Amino acid sequence: MNGLVLLLGLFLLEAALYLLWYFKILKYEQINMKTTRKIILFLKSKLFWTLKVIFRHETPIAKSEREREILKRQELIVSDLKYTVLMLAMAVIMVPFIVMAVYMYSNGNIYSFILSLFSLIAVHYNLLKEHTPTFTRKYKQLISIIDCIDAKYLFDCRETPPKIAVNKKKIVNCILAGAFFALFSGILLLALNSDLFKRFDSIIFVVFLLLSLARFLFRSYKEKSAYYKKKKEIRIEDNDLNFLIGEKVKEMCAKLNISDLQIKVEEGNVVNAGAQCFRNKTPIVFITNALWARLFSYAQKTFQYEKMTDMFVFTIGHELVHIAYRDNIRINYRVRVFCAVSLLIYGLLIGLMMAFASVSYAAIPILLLFVLNSLIVRIVGDGRYWGMASELRADRIGKQISDISTDTLADYWEIMGFLEHDQRETQRVDTTNVAYKHYKRNIEIETHPSILKRKECLEKFKTWSLRDYIDLYFTICKWKIKRKGWNGR
């Protein structure tokens, strides 16, 4: 009975933690009953069509490229949300049982119980801290997709495909392959159980690893060779955009040694542009309809179509720099390398402390180096530092290759409303509670520095070099001291 009461109490504690997190943080991220109801209706519609796929053999066939793209995006977002919810649900279920087991194992020791409670709170805090930024971002993306096109209309665009002819030869081959695998596995198990073959188990394991490695290398080589054999071209899918800046884009690609690229206009209500690099695939640059509409509206009002073209060129040039440096792939690699080097330095410092333990005056400089390394790792070992560095570098080099004037660039920041958005967001965060301020400024994944910092960086130096990385490090340290978080807002 005591165990059940304890377990119930732990579940209630978890419920209180998650409710506190919701009311103090998630509520301010537009996650409420209204938007949640939209997603539930969308998922109900999706479930209905999933059942039709199973029982009536109908498959989702979009009638246009736009619908096909939306279907693909929503599938990816829903799968990411499912993964996040599943991770949190597993923690909610498993952690109380673990805490109760520790308490029972320690024969009801009150200190062990208090330590277990603190561990429970720490586990859930770290899980929420890790998954909340991704969850809120994906949640908002799914809401924008649902707002972009009516879910009912989207899921009504299905057709019954023709029946696929059954290939009996393939079925027979699959059955024979399965039977052969089962026979081979049985013989191998019998062999391993005998005294004669027990000494070869390590050899078999090594052979298995080598075969797995060979298979991985072969698949990588196959993908790479297929990509390099493919025809490389700079392709702009939107005809109006191609007419407007096609030649200038090719010129900028030549400066950055980019030979393969796809540029497209995507559906979206947010003024945005982005770049995506893939391994052994064509990189993609996209701009949203909202960005296109914002700049075109400015040109219609002011009749400055040439300035609008320069702004488009700068936007694409900024994203091309991300492609040239493969930022979305290399940021995580840089973080891992830096953390590995830092860990090696920690090991060397600990070794020096042990070696010079008898020398009293040697401990002080070693401890200072230890603290200095910790301070550097805290910022440079975070992906947000490298993300901000890549944005500042893309601004600097993008301005150089696009040949945009300083006056036009100043107008660009104003027209896009980035500075106004920064000020509005800062005012909004300042009026909220302490927990939400901490989340926005220290936990949320923010890879874009404030617009003031970006403008200052563009005016400070002409070329990008090591001094900019050092300057960004000390700038983030200053923001942290002034409690402005990672992006200086």
C-alpha cells in the first residue's frame, strides 16, 4: 500500500512539474487549447485516411506539386512531434518506478528518497530543456501548414490507385531467401554451441563488423558516385525570380565555387529564406511567398525596382554563403571537435595537477587554466555560437558578392521589419515571468544574433577572419553578464 501511495505521489509531482512548465513557458509560445484543437482535428483527419489506406487500399495522391510538398512536410513534422512526445511519455512512466525502486532498495532511507526526488526533478528539467525548443518550433510549423491549406481539402485530394499486379516470382524468391537465412542461422547456432567452434566466436564477430563496415562504405561510395555523375546546374524553379536575378545568382555561385544548386519559392506566411545542404545531394535555397510579396510591395509603392532586385540578390547571396560553407552540416561537427579538444585539455590539466600535487605554487596557474577552459567551452562548445558566427559571416560575404550598397542594405533591414520584430520581442519577453525570460534567453535554440549586432558587424570590418570569432565570443559573454541571453535581445 505504501508503495502505491508513493508511486501515485511521484506521478502527481510530475504532473505538477509539467503544468508549471506549461503555465510559465509554453503558454507564452502560443501553445493553447485553440491551436491544439486545430492539430487534433488535423490528426483525426489524418487517422481517417490512414484507416482508408489500410482497409480500402487507398493511398494519398496529391493533385499538384504544392499539395505533394505540403504532405511531405507535414509527415516529417508529425513524426518529429511523435518522437518528442514519446520520449517525454517514457520518462513520465519510467522515472517514478526507478525512484520507488531506489527508495525500496535503500530500506526507506530518507536521504536516498530526497536524493531520488531531486534526481526526478533534474531528469524532467533536462528533458524539457532539451525538447521544448524543438517541440515549440515543430508545433508552430504544423500550425502554419494547417493554416496554409485547409486540412479537409488536403485530405480529400485522394484517389484510388490501380491495383498492383502480384509478382509471384519475387514472392517465391523472398520465401527461399528467408528459408536459407533460417537454415544458415540454425547451423551457425549449433556450431557456436559446440566446443570446436567456441574459440572462433570472436573471429565471427570481427568478420560481421568488417562486413557491416564494407556495406556502409559501399553504400556511401555508391551515393557519392551517383551524385558526381549527375548533371550539375544552377536551377531556379520560379520563372519570375529567374528573370529577375538569374544571371546575378550564377555570377555569385561562380565566386563561391557552387556548381549545383536548386532555388525555389515555398508557401509560407512568414518572411523567411533558408539554405539546406545534404550529403551527396543537390543543395537547396528557398524563399517564402511572404518575403517575395514584401519586397514586391515595396517596389510597387516606391517604384524602385532596381533596389528591390539588389535586396533579392543580397538575400540569395546570404544563403549561398551558407551553402558554400555547408553550415547546417558542419556546425555540429565543429561543436564535437571543439568539445573533444576541450576534453583532452581537461585531461592534461588533471594530469598536471596530479604530477605537481606536491608543488603548492603550481596548483594556482593550473586551476586558472582549468576555469578558463570551462568558460570558453560554455560558449564556444555550444552550437548556438557557431550558428551566430555563420550568420554574421554570411552577412559579410553576402554583401561583398552581391555588391549591395550600404544605403540599400539599411533600407533592407527596415523593409523586412527585422529591427522592429527584435524590439517587439524584447518588450514582450520583458513583461513576462522570470522562468520564461530564462527560457527565451538561455534555453531556446537561437542561431541568429540581434539585428543591431548584425548591422554593427557589417560596419566594423570588411573581411571575415579569426578576429570576428573572438569578437563574437566576448560579445556573447557581455550579453550573458547583462542577462540578454544568446542573441543580445
